[in-house]
Amino acid sequence: MKRKLPSVSWKHTSMALLLSGSLTIVSPLTPVSLAATEGVYIAGQSYFTLDQAALSTSTLQFSVVLHNRESRAIDFNAYGVRVTDDSGRSYTARLSEKKSAVVLPGQDQRFRFYSDIIPGMTAAQLKVEIFRWDSSQSDFMKHLGRLSVASVVQEGQAAVPEEIMNLHTVDSALANDAAVAYRLGQSVHVVEDGKWYLYTQLSVKNIGSASVKLPASLQVRLKGADGLKYSASFADGRDQTFFPNQSGIVTLKTAVSKDLSEKGLGLEFYYMNQSEEVLLSTMDISSSLRTARLGDTLDYARQLEGEHLTVKAEKATYSKQADGIHVQTVVTVSNEGDSIASVPSLLATYQFGGAGASITSTDNTSRISYLSPKETASFYFNAVLPEGIDPNAVRLVIWEKSKTGSSANTAAASSSSNGTSGSGSGNASNNTSSDASDAPASTGAASTSSQAASASAAHVPVAVYLWEGASQASSMISSAPAYKLGEKLIFKDNGVVDKNLDVSLVELHVHENDDFGYKTAIGKYKITNKGTSSIVLPKLQNELIDKQGKTYTGSRQSSVPELIMPGTSYVISYSYLLPNSVEDKTFALNVYDDQSVSQGKVSLGAYQVGIQEESDSDTISFYPFLVQFQNYTLGWSYSSGSYTYTLNLSMAIEHPDPVIVDSNFSKMQFDLVDGMDRVVGTQTMTFTGTDRLINGKQKISFTGLKDEQGTNGIRVKIYEVIETANGPAKRLVKELKY
């Protein structure tokens, strides 16, 4: 046996009743006048008016305003409100908020009510009756007058589905006034683990007088236009405590078919009274299904009360490569409100193909926890899709990571066995009246159903974007802005580079390594700490990209200090191995982060950089040093069957830029080369330490050369050498001939 209770749905209106000279004051002894603007006179110059009425299929929501024009306070608890129809039936009106019942002289006080009515009633059939409690009357009520609902209902307003549910009906252990208002958020139809689900988000507001949790016996199901029903579970928010007059978010999850029709979808709220199913209410959710397009800005679905966050798929690009289609979407979350808002933790899935295939993408970048007004946080979601996929047919689903059993309100729920308090407490009570025509409420014991138990989802969807209109990535070298050596590199704020660090590229040279068949590019980066405390030196992952799109990854010098002190600068060198066939003089320098994302990499900044030509000048830059080669002599001596060559070299060394150098800094290497271009002797000197190069004359000896090595054609090649993870990187700076 099934018993259906009235559905409680309503639409918000913002229509306010304007009191003017046309106001009709209704005397308790005269018939009610149904003017466009009406009032019920109660005493002296004080009266009630009706304001902000909203009518749905089976619920009337309205406000009455008490205008106190007396010289004394009026206690609203002395009066009552109920709804009547044109056939003489009456319906209980329940307060939907808790506020003071005392209206001070000269003040107007609004009181909000809701009432369950017979489905299908029109506004013209309904009146709101005002009465005074009077024990001398047979029904304990002195009837003062009625106000027309039709006079204040705003026609043609778009529906914003909401359900007001009396939780005492579901669980008799709760207070008589335990009630919540469900407000429909968004619904999304998505793939998860190869299966299709419909997620629906609801805002739940506690309109009772005590903290409350949703009863365990409350169940929800989805009903399609074809009449098929699907069991729904609470994916998130089921266990939270709702404080009086505060809201929270719950998410429903329903397993559905891929071809589910989006028309005619509805939620049914019900509970089991022993063996009897009791239907509480229904809610049409067809209007909540949203699929956005790239560039659309959406209100964030799961923000806390008082926040105003928006989410936007800012930029979507793809490139076809050998291993598949590389895709990237930049998603921004912006704080459009007037107060600080928390930054949600997001991930994304790219969904494609008729079988519901999907690839998950994460961005684990370290970012701030809160956004100030007008601030924005960016997320980068990368993935590699299989070949043959049409990028324009892909859907991007954005998910919020959720904590199991999470709740914005963590205090334990408290229950009250009484309704709202009476006039002695100064609070408005439920001054209502009902007769035998009121819809009955079941009071039988409630049973617990596992179907309504929280699914404790690890994450819930917040937006779905069609990837139609994504752009194919252009050549980075053509799109990157031109860069001048020494300028500050501007990076996207994702936490990789501290905001108190300035980074600039100060040198970029290329040298051919004839012995190994490749070229070496060496770049030096100056890092300055402009803050007030020591900062960890960042790992600047970077690459050079040529005009054909080929990339050459930078290898950082093998040893660097962990921290950089405030007010100081440090130089870090990177080497890049290039094929000998590369003749490019201009590259795109791409600084990126590949640690925070699940696939691919996030570009922090790309710049068009030019290779420095090696100078024929006697002054060579070993940044931050300038070395002038002034004069030299190269002589030899022979003893005991071996040659010794001695290089006497005069140099002027300057350190014009106050940058810290240590034992990790590059070295100067002297190679003695014979007439057959073989290295027959090597000496290395440093810019720091006991064997460092000095201003003035240096004496460098190469000993132990065999007879055949001490022939004509001897010369000295001078290199700058940097130790990297891939071995030493050498840059030829000078050649001294015998």
C-alpha cells in the first residue's frame, strides 16, 4: 500500500508589496476587501499585509508583515495565520524562520511561512487568514480578515525548484518544527570508472529551531520521463550537521544509462513507514542539467554560504604528436565576492568515445588556500589522448576532491521535542490552525535503508565543458615574446618559483664538440632573493625549442646550494645537447613544471631567445666575471725523454656584478692540443678556492709529454667547463697558438 503526501515545491519571487494611499484597511467587523493592495486592521492604526508569495504545485510560501503604528510593542504570538481556499478548507501555515515575535512601536516586521496545499490549486483560490487567539471563541480564534494570494503572486517568474520537507514526519524523534528547504543546484551526466552516473547537487537550509542531521531513513530516487526509477545515494554531505538558518551542500549520485533522456527527470523523496512507502515530495530537475562551452563562466557549484566563486575553462589547446594527442585546459577559479573564499581542490577527466572512456588529469601545484576578492587561481589539466580522437568531441569534467564524511558544520546535532518557543521567550511561535482537511502526517517508526547511506565519494563533479572550439597549439617559437638577456623572466604563479625570487637569463652560448658529434648550449640563470628570509632554490626545469618544434631539455649543474640568502644573487648554469645539424640562432626557451601534473607539463613562461655569438675580443664573459686575456707565452723544455710545456698567461679578472660564486661555479680548463688535434695535456683552474685564477700572471704547466706528442702545431684551447648530471659541458672561449 502506497500513500502519497503533498509535494512541497516553491519558486522564489522578489516582488515587494509597496504600501501607499491605495492601501485598504480591513476592519474585523467588515468583509475583507480584495483590493490590489490589502491590509488587515488589528488595533488602532496597526495592520497586517501580505508580501512575497510563491505558489508551486503543492506548496504556498508567503510572508506576512506586521506594521506596528501603536505607542507600545505588539507580540506576534497573540496572533495566528492559516491558509484557506474557496471551498472552505484550511491549511496549516508553518514558520520557516526563527526571529523575535516582539514588534516595537513604529516598526514593520516580516514573518515567513509555508503551507502544504492540495496539488493544482491556483493563487486565485487561496487566501491567507489572520486571526487572534481567543479562548472565548468556539474554535479559540477571533477571525480578523483574509488577504488575497493572487494580489501578490508574481506571474511568469522562472521556477527555481525548492522542496520544504518536515523531517519530524520522517523521524518522530526530531523536534516538531524540524524542517529543511532543499534548493536545486546543478546536475551533470558523467562517466566514472567506465559507468554512467547522474550527479545532482542540492543546497539544504535548516529552517527549524534546532541543529539537525538528515534522517537515516530518508531515501531518494530518480524518476525518468518513461517512468523508470533509479535508486540514488548521497555521494557527499549526508552526515553533516545543519545549524538553524544555515545552509550546506549535499550531492546525490545515481547510476543511469548512457542514453538517459534529460527531459522529464525528477527526484522523489520518500521513506518507509514499516512496510508502507511514504512519498514526501518530488522535484523536477530537468532544468539543472548543464553542459558549458569553453570560455563560459559558471557559478561554482559547491561554494560555501556567503562565497561567490566562479569557474571557467579559460584556454584549451591540443597538439598531435607521435604518442597521441596532447591536450591541455587551463581552468580558473575566481573570487567575485567581497570576502575571502577558500580555493577548492580540483581534478579533471577527459571523456571521449562512445564507450565512455576517460583519462584523469591532476594538478598538484602548491597554491594558496584562500582567494582575496577579485583574485584568481589557475589549474592546468594535461592528458595524452589516443590517436584518432577528435578533440572537438571531447568533454572535460571538473571534479572537486571531497573528504569522506566532510561537513562544513561539525558540531553534533541537537534535537528538541518541542516546537518553536512561545511568547514568553520573545520568539515567534508556530501560530497555526488546521482542521480535518489538513494532509495527515505519518508517525510510524522509521526504518533505515542502505540505499540512502552516503556513498562517501572521493570526489564530486562541479562542471562539464564541451571541448568544441579547442585550438591547435601554435609553434612556441613563433608565439613566444622576444627576450633580452638580463631581463626578468615572468612566470605564471603556480608555486614553483617563490614570488620573492627574480630570475633572469644572463648568458646563452653554443659550442661544437668535435670529439662527440654534438653541440652544447650553455645558459646561465641569475636568481636574486629580494625577500627577508632564506628561500629554497627552485628547480627550473626548462628546454630549448627549435623552429621545427624539437625540444632539447636543459641539464642543471650537478651541485647547487639548497638555499639562497635574502638580498643576494646566485648563478645556476644549464647545458643543452644539440645535434650538429641544428643551425638555428633563435630558440624558444620554455620554463615548465612537470611535477605537479599527472601527464605532460605546464609552461610557466616561454621566451624567444637568441644565441650569443662568440666574440673575437680579448675580453670574455664568464658571468659574473669578465676575463681579459692580455698576453701570453708558450714555451717547452725537454728532459729524460719527455716534454714539458709552460703557458705564462697575463689576465685581468673583474667581478662587476655582485653575484655569489662558490665551488660549484664553472671552471676554466686549459687543453694542450698537438698538431693532430689530440689533447695531450689538461689543467683546470677555478675562480674560487686556493687554486683560483688571479689578476696578473698565471703559470700553467703540462708535463710528461712523449716524444711524438711534443711536435709542431702545439696550441692551447681554453674552455669554460660546467659539471652537469650528464657530465661536463664545455664552451670554447679562446685558442692560444705556439
